[in-house]
Amino acid sequence: MNDLHDRTILVTGAGGGIGSATVRHLVAAGADVLAAGRTAESVEAIVAETGALPVIFDLESENSVREAIEGLDLYGVVNCGGWGGEIATPMDTDIAVFDKVISVNARGSLLVTKYAAREMIRLGNGGAIVNVSSQASLVALAGHISYGSSKAALDNITRVSALELGPYGIRVNSVNPTVVMTPMSAWYWGRPEIEGPFLDAMPLHRWATEDDIAAPIVFLLGDGAAMISGVSLPIDGGYTSR
């Protein structure tokens, strides 16, 4: 049910950890993948590895998004491009950082959805969009006022888009991962005073891997998920079930 042959799927943030893993899984499922990034260098490695086609645009520029996407024959989209921002409380957050996190994570994903959905509607074959959100949209995490707010906005974009695009046969869902322990995330989540209590509170007691996130994304894009739309799916080892 994960056969995606002859289906073109755009993946933003394709050079990142989850984005790269998603490209690999999609290629393995037979999809024709467009690996999108802000620069050619950011997707160079995954393009060389998988044969995906590079697409370059800036998520913060509507003109850039529109020019890159208009005319593409798309079946699906994975909105994986994002920015973490800062660890800060509501009292000391940098509003400029907040604005940028919202601009990339929520506004950028909406821009991609706006122009990709138009092309999917033009083709008339239905399709699927998966937004990579976060557990930070579902529960309060200390220090995550900007990031969590941006992902909560993205979850609502998912629900409204599912409502609006359903009549065209286009499904829209989010996945809401826990932390994937990479060098980028280890500076905060790897601290003993942070890591220990967090994993103790998680039923599965481990961090996610990129593949743990990519596989459900591919499932949601495929025909096995044909009646799933408007869902925010936690991939969090049970953390948000507490």
C-alpha cells in the first residue's frame, strides 16, 4: 500500500535529517521526488545519493515559492522545512526570533501548500500533503514558546487545509515527532538535567530516529491512508499520552 510509483512528491527541507530520510523512503517506494531546499548546496548530498531532482526556493519568499512550484505536476507534498529558533521563556523571548520561526515553520508551509494545492487541483488526481509538526504543538514544553506556537499554527493549517482540499480528493495530515537526537538537538536535549527527566516521562524511553519519522510520512502519502485526513499524528514514544 506504500507503492508510490509514477507519483511526484515535493519534499521541503530535504537536506535535513528527517527530510533526507523521507526522500530515501519515498524513492524506495517508487516516487519521483523533488528535493527542495533554500540553496543547491543544502540538497546536494541527498540528490547525489538518491537521484531526486533538486528544487531551490526560499520558504520566506512568496515569489520564490510560487516561481518554483507553478507548473509542477505534483501528487504530494511533505512540508519538512523548518527552523528551531531559540530556547526561551515568554518573559525573555526575542520577538524577532519568534517572527522568523513563524515565518518559516507556519507561513512557509502555508505558502507551499497554497501553490502546490493549485497544481494538484489542476491535475485532478487527488493527492496528499504531510506537514512535519512537533510534539511541542500538543503539550507545553519549557523554553519552546516560539517553536511550539509555530507548530500549533501548522497543525491548524493542516486541519483547515484538510477541510478545504478534501472535495478535490486531497488529504492533509501532520506528523508530530518527539526529539530526533542529532548534533543540532543534542546541545539542549542532550543535557543530563533535560534528557533524563524527559526520557523517564516517555513510555518508550528513547529518542526517535529519522527513519521513525519518515516511515509514517510515507504511509500517510500512500493509498493505505486513503481515509485519513486532518489528523495530527504523534510520533513520540507515547510522551503526549501522559
